[in-house]
Amino acid sequence: MTAQLTILSEAGFAIDEELGSDANAREALLDRAMGEGRKRKSSEKLRRGRLPSAGLAFVARSGSGAVTGSVRLWDVACGEKSLLLLGPLAVEPSASGQGIGSALMRHAMAQAAELGHSAIILVGDAPYYARFGFSAEKTGGVLMPGPVERDRLLGCELLDGHLDDASGLLIARGRRADRRQSSSDAMSPHISSGLVRVA
Ligand SMILES: CC(C)(COP(=O)(O)OP(=O)(O)OC[C@H]1O[C@@H](n2cnc3c(N)ncnc32)[C@H](O)[C@@H]1OP(=O)(O)O)[C@@H](O)C(=O)NCCC(=O)NCCS
């Protein structure tokens, strides 16, 4: 059983494990923040039909409990190396600039490290993700299963050296989603057992 962790910030939002009941709100938020084209991204090929990595799907909630942000990480492999693919990261447009995206990133990265993962890759804007330690320095040999702008394919090691010599095509390694769930509706199957609040 996985403990649910909630961090309440002074800005009035909380970071929480994603629950099954959050799926519709999360999908609507992703559509608003990223547009319908999000489902045509190369990264989506690594997520389709899969569940997020165990314990690595998070939402931000407003004081009323509404979902205002989302981030998930997915199990992938590059040759012999096991990696996490992060994304999408999205924040409700009306709530941007309040630190929600940063809080989701820092929490997701900390949890990934705690769970023993060694590196995270993502496709995104380097000027944003650099602040969390991501760069294209070691992703030059990594291939996505579709078009990608090389300077947007970024990596961050949780274990020093894990991305050294990373090369090859990324392939999905995640647990398969229930066929009744669409890929994007796949949710983290955690049971919340408690609530921890950090002021
Ligand atoms: C990118 C996104 C997640 C940022 O969330 P957020 O909650 O607004 O971010 P934070 O409040 O933590 O950080 C805001 C800071 O990031 C900067 N920032 C936001 N988007 C940026 C980008 N694309 N490039 C560079 N900097 C960016 C802001 O200028 C601000 O800078 P400051 O701290 O110097 O003022 C959000 O804008 C979003 O959902 N965008 C649409 C979806 C998307 O592009 N997702 C990322 C790709 S998967």
C-alpha cells in the first residue's frame, strides 16, 4: 500500500498522488494547456496503452481539490538502460506562474529517486527544464520513435553516469493498461492510505 503524500504550499496548492477519480479532470486540463495536438507527439507512442511507472503520477490541487496541474513518468528503455520518460507536465493556464509546475517537477523527481530510478528523459523547452537539472548533454545518441527536435530531448541523471553512452531507440517498458482504458486515461492504481501535510 502506498502512502499518499500531500504538500500544501503557501501559494495554496497541494501536490498529491493522482487518483483514479482524477483522470477526467487531468485529461481536460491537458487539452486546455497543450491542445489536441498533444496526442500526436512522439512521446505519446511510448505512453500509449501503458500505465505510468508505479507511484509516479501526480496532480496539483487547489484548495477546493480541483486538479490544477499534472505530471506523470513512464517506464522506458534505451538499449540496456532503464529510464523514465517524464510528461506531459501541464498546469492550468489560469494558474501558471505560481510555482505549480516547479513543485510538480521537484516532487516527481524526488519520488523517482526515492523509488530507485536512475535517470529521467523528456521532450521539452530546455530554458524551463534546465532549472531542474535537465540538458541535452547526454541525449545525443537517444532516438525517439518519431520526429523530435534534438535540442528538446533532455535528460537528467538521478544516479551519476547513468546516461553515459546512452544510445538507441527508446522503447516502452511500462505495465500495460487495461484495454478498457485509453492510453491517456491510464491512471496510477494506487490506494491512498493516509495524508501527510508539509507546511
Ligand atoms: C510549462 C508549464 C508547465 C510551467 O508551469 P508553471 O506552473 O507556470 O511554472 P512555474 O510557476 O513553476 O515556473 C514559472 C517560471 O517558468 C518560466 N517558464 C514557463 N514556461 C517556460 C518555457 N516554456 N520556457 C522557459 N521558461 C518557462 C516562467 O517564465 C517563470 O519564470 P520565472 O520563475 O523566472 O518567473 C506551464 O506553463 C504549462 O503547462 N505549459 C503548457 C504545457 C507545456 O508546455 N508543458 C511542458 C512540456 S511537456
